[in-house]
Amino acid sequence: MVFGVTSRKPPILVVTAATYPILLSNLLAAVRAVDDQYMILARSLGATKLQELTYFILPGIVPYLAGASRAAIGIALRISVVAEAFGASGGVGYWLVYSYDYGYREGVFAWAWILIILMIALDLLILKPIERWSTKWKLEK
């Protein structure tokens, strides 16, 4: 409400505040989980710090970030509905609450289905393939 009801900033800030801890904790865990054998290999081959980062650390953390982004997107979509319902003048959450307030049962179900289909499509069509692609390079132990 600080930024105004018609502003797009409140839902964005609320979603950012809700998803940031998930992404940050997974990023820190990913950096710690980069296989030491790869780093030993990089150092023995004479890789610079930039090469270690570019060719070993970043590819090593991408699978973790892809998985974390799947969780964060799910939370972000649910939180955005609430944020839009209370602090925006548009969006799925706004229209869902609007339909509910005015007794438009069909509208409530339609907006709920739109949200569910959006979440499933985003996960199956974009995030899951990215996660699968990002783990393809890893060697099985």
C-alpha cells in the first residue's frame, strides 16, 4: 500500500521478498556442492580463477538454480495472486477476488483455472526442460 494501489511495484516487491530466500539458500548450497574433484582437475590443468568460475563453478550450480527456480516460481505465482488481490488494480489475483466479491462463480473458476494452467505450463514447458538440460553434462557416480 506504500507504493499505491495502482502501482505495479507492490506485487513485484512481495514476490521478490518471498522468493529471494529460496534462491539465495540454494545458490549458497550449490557453490558448496561443486564437486571437489572438478576443482582439483581445473587447478592441475592450470586454470585461472576466471576459468574455474566459467567452466566449473557456474555449470555446477546451474542444476541447483534450475531446481530452485521451479520452487520459487510456484511460490511466486501463489504469492502474486495474494499481492494482486490486496495491492494492485489488475492481474489474476485482482480479477479472482473481484469475481468472488461480486459473486461471479464462473469468473472465480475461470481465473483459478487460468492460474493452474499457467503454473503447469510454465513448469512443464520451460522450467523442467531447463533443469533436465542443465544436468545432462553431469557424470553419474
